Amino acid sequence: MTDAATLHDKLHARLAQFARFGGTPEGGVHRPEATEANRDARRAFVEWLKAAGLEVRIDGIGNIFGLAALAGPDAPWVMTGSHLDSQPYGGRLDGTYGVLASTLAVETLVARHGAQRPAAVNFAVVSWTNEEGARYQPSVLGSQAYAGVFDYGWALDRVDGDGVRLRDALDAIGFLGTDMPAPRPAAFLELHIECGPLLERAGHRLGVFDRWWGCRKIELRFLGIPAHTGPTPMAERRDALVAAAELIGAVNALQHAFPDGALHCSVGRCAVKPNSPNVVPSEATLFVELRSPDPGVIADAHDRMQDAARAAADRQQVALEIRRDELRPAGRFSTDLQALAYAVAEGLGQSPMRLDTIAAHDAVPLARLCPSLVVATPSIGGICHAPDEDTAPEDLNLGFDLLYGMLERVLSHGLDGARNL
Ligand code: HGY
Ligand code: MN
Ligand code: MN
């Protein structure tokens, strides 16, 4: 029988193992979707699932599932997991922590669950493709395809900044799967680092997200005229990057048009062509994000952003092209699963903090299919999407204990029984 300390040792051994896949000198990971480092992490995950005796399935967009039909094919499936892709030069915990904790918890519960004890549910462990939306947009792509938001073919045809389609990148690493996806779950649980400062500042060690913010993601392009940056008279230039620079400032200024903290806005990526020091930029592509819990704020900010983009294009006498404009509406996670999380946390001597998640998670599209929830552990300094992203080892252990306790309860008592013990 493995005790908690042994399980925690196993968790940290896995975290150390996976931190080597794309590990960076600063202690983070560079593991964007379908890169070789991502391939290596995927392979190690599949090997672990097989060693744990789970049925492995890799679906048409490279989502990896590990199935344990403990309760029989007609019983409900409880799914748990997260993602193995990372931001460029990002952190070693975002996504990975949830995949490893879920796998260790299910592996342990399967091993401990003798055939003689009745099981109320089946388990599915998952690693979703392209959650981060770094190499391919939109984000949470694999889980959205699974949830039916996009069809697999459309999702596979997304191209990265070098024009490489997701289907070709997955094929190149051997993860363009052909298996059926996992059965539709009756519940989805995700363990994740907070990716923000609130738990640490409030002195809480566990968080339960009860709602997610809405997010509008716009990809737009200014189109100017290439010219020599030397002799071309200033008045005759059509500089796409100057228009982009004006808009970047305008997007940041949007925060002041709303109550403090109501809108989080950014331009995180700018692609310039031909990107030569002595050519007037003919193209500048911006990736804009507008996040708020209030749909009216997002709509108003979106209108203001569009007005600012048109004004910048007019001032610089360049063209403007909106290439992608997606709204992921705000929503709420399952109150039943939240009640289960609080009950298990109480048994661990913890009173979790209620939180919003402003970051997206795969649990958001899964909420279209079934009750879904994300539980969180503190991020030291609130740092996330950066090499020094970190969480205290004892908090990583506690987050694992919370997830394990939730899964253990539903295994024995079912989703309804688990809450009312
Ligand atoms: O976009 C997000 O919030 C997630 O971290 N990919
Ligand atoms: Mn994540
Ligand atoms: Mn992330």
C-alpha cells in the first residue's frame, strides 16, 4: 500500500522527469505544441499510461486518453487531466502538473481498487492538444474539438507562424491519432496552478474556481507598402508597424475606460513583414486579447478597439484586415463539483478560497459536455507563463491530495453520493 508521502515522492519524481522535456536553463520549459520536446513528453505520458494498465487512445487531433473501465462500459466516466504543451519559454507546471497529478491519482486508485470492491465510475485521464494557443490559435483547441465547438478537420488545418498545419506537425511527431476519443464524460476535473497572486496574498493553499472570465481574441493585420527606410520621403511612407504601435498603446489604454480591474487587455504578439531594419514594414499582424467577467465590458472594449484600429490605419494611410475574431463567453463551473471539492478540502484541514479564473483551461470547453471544475494551488509571486513559474512543493502535494480525495470518493460513491458523505 503506498502512503501519502510515497505518492508525493512519485509526483515530484514525475514533475522532475517532465521538466526535462524542453527544459530551459532558467528552470522553465520550452514545449510548444507538436515540437520535439512536446513529442518526448507525449511519449513519456503514453508509456506511463500503458505501465499503469490503462487503455491508451490518441484521437484525430492528438488528444491522449488513458481509460480505466473499472465499473463497466455502461457506467459513467469521470475524466481528469490538463495539457502538456507549454508557452514559449514558459513554466514547468502550467498544464503538466494537472496531467501528472491526474495520472498518478488514477494509477493509484486503479492499483488499490481490488476487483472485489464495486466501482461506481470509470476513469479517463487526458492530455489535451494545444491548450496554450501559443503555436496554434485558438487556444484550448484539442478540448474544443472534442467538445464539438470546432470540427476536427478545421482545427487540424490551423497553421502556425511559419505556415505549418497542425495536422502536419502532429503527423511529424507521430501523434496524428486515429482512435475514437474517450467516451463522453459525466464530469471533468482539472488541477492547475492558479496562474495569479490571489491565493498567496490571501494566505490560502487551495483555490476552487467558480467562474471563468470571458475572452475575446482578435487577430488583425495592417497592410502598408514596403520601401527603403533611407531615401523614401517620410510623407510618402505607408508604415504598417507605426499603425500597429498606435493600436498597441490604444489597447492598453482601454483598461482606463472601465472600472479598475474590470478589463484585462493586451497585445501579446506582433508579427512584422518583411521585418528588415531598412525596409518600411508592409505588414504588421497583432494578436489582441480582451478579458472580463462582464460581457458588456468585452463588447464595449471590442468596439473601442475596432475604432482605434481604423483610426490608426487612416492616420498611417494603410489598410486594415480582421483575420480572426473569437469570443469565449464567461461562464460558471459546476456547483456540485465545487461542493465536493470543499468537502474533501475540509477533510484535509483546508478551507479553499473561491476564485475566478481569468486564464483559460480545458475545463471550460468541457463544461459544454458535463459538470466541470478546476481546483488550484498557489503560484509563487503569481508568476505564470514564465520560466520562474513555481509552487511550493507542499502545496503541490496538497493539490494532489485534493484531487485524489475527490476521485477516490466518486469511485466508491458515484458523483451524487460523493458530495453527501
Ligand atoms: O489563454 C489562456 O488563458 C491559457 O493560459 N492558454
Ligand atoms: Mn494551463
Ligand atoms: Mn497557460
